[in-house]
Amino acid sequence: MNKVNTKATMRWAVVGSPSLPEAVRGRFLSKYGRRITKEGDILVTSQRFRDRGRNVADCLAKLRDMVAEVATAPKRRRPTAPGRAAKARRRKEKEAVSRRKQMRRKPASDD
């Protein structure tokens, strides 16, 4: 049993940090909002390794990955319209259904 306490806990004030641009901070808060304390800090812990130095480096790497994940803005989706061929296929199918239903009708009486 490992009796040495090597767990590393890192606290970073996300809300008051001047190093984050406002847009990145907003995306960070929306993505990781559940992990942020009432004071506006995020806690990152690591106990993967048996020495504290590597756990501290692991905490920094985790935080770096979290910030890098929200650093670039997501691409805006541009709505697209159906193409000419898709419109033609749809129209052709509608005409086929219409003809099929017309064939089911009784012939018109010539009185």
C-alpha cells in the first residue's frame, strides 16, 4: 500500500483570469460549468503517478487540453437548400404517386 500522499490538486480562477479572452472564457464556462466552484475556480486533480511532480505536470496538461479544446470557435453551420437533381427526383416521385392514385379511381361516366 502506498502511504505517501502524492496526489496533486490544482485550482485556477477561470472567472477572474486575465489570460483568457472573453469568448474563450464563455465557451469554457459553458462546457465545464459543472466542474467550476461557486468562487469561479476550477479544480483539476491527478494521482496517476507515484511522485508529486509528475502529477502536477499531469494537472497542467489536463488544464492545457481543456483550454485548447474550447480555444477555437466552433464552425457555424450554413443551411443548405436541396439541389436541382434532388428537386427533380422529388417532383418525379410525386407525379408517379399521383398517376398511381388516378389509376385507382372509377372511370368518369359519360352522361
